[in-house]
Amino acid sequence: MKIRIKLFAFLFLGFIVATIIGTISHEFGHYLVAKYWGFKSQIHYGYTSWSTGNVFENPYHIRHILSIALGGPVSTMLTSMVGLVFIFISGSKHKDDLSLSFLQWIYIFLALFSLRFCANLFIWLVGITRPIPSEIDEIRIAMYLGWPHLILMILTACIGVCILAIVFFKFIPRRQRLSFLLAGIVGGPAGFVLWLKWLGPLILP
């Protein structure tokens, strides 16, 4: 295998765009549920704000807040599953002598939205965020349910890894795998920094 420069550049930009769109769509999931319950809500670059009152004094209110917290992860997972289904429907099983179409790459990037869960776990494991960050949706949901704090973060990350493995070994042509892998390693973090540190606070403060 060798690095294909044009493909790498295309996928590098793709991972950046997918990271940005994935973040916004994740927050949109929170936003939709909050609006459904009638809360005053607003999407920001990396979080969604809504009026909650004192959730710890109102059990009925807590159920609303739990469903809002679920909105983001459910939106991300559903998008990932839809992308995976469309990859299978498109019949894009890799063949060494074929490349994927632009549309098939879009399906792949949608399927990889679930890598957000892997990124959350990785960031915590390498010690970037200590102690366990309660602002992460999966942690907050587990806390509301009285479950072990890491259980959902680990479970969703495992699902993300499984989806990545399916995409990588079943649908990415062997000759394109190295370019894909390197683009993801570089493009994902680049999209994270570009959106959450620079563009995001300017566009959606």
C-alpha cells in the first residue's frame, strides 16, 4: 500500500467537514428534543443550551432533561446507522481494482459519525480530561440513570469501533486503506480544533 496524495487530500478535507457537520448535527439532536418539550433552547458551537429550572427538585422535569441529553447521542448513532445501511444498499463492497464513488464516500463519512463516541473515550483515557467529565452526554445520562459512569461511554465507543472495522475492512479498497487511515488520524483532530477552537466560537458562539 502507498499513500495516494489526491485521495489523501480529499479524505483529509472530508474528515474535517464530517467532524464539523457531525458536531452540529449532534447538537441539533439535543435542540430538537428540547424544542419538542417546549424548552427555550439554542445551539452553540459545541453544546446546546436550554432553560431547565431546578431539575433536582422536579422528577418530571428530570425525565425531560434525560430525554434531551439522549437527543445528541441518539442523533449521532442514527446518522451512523443510516450511513452504514446506505453503504450496504449501494453494493459498495470493495474490489482491489475499483475506487469508491463520491456518494459512497459520503455514506462512509456518515457511518463514521459514531467515531465521536470513540473520541470521547480516547480523550478521557489519555488523560486530557480528568476526572470523569460530567458534561459528556454519555456520562451525564449514566448519572441520571444511576448506572456506572463509564458504562455508556465504553459501550458506545465499542459500537463505534465495530462500525469503523466494518467500513474499513469491508468497504475501503485495500489500495486506499493507508490514505484513508492517515487522513482520518490527521483530519479528525484537525476538524475538532478548527471548529471547537477557531471557527465554531465565531459562527455559533
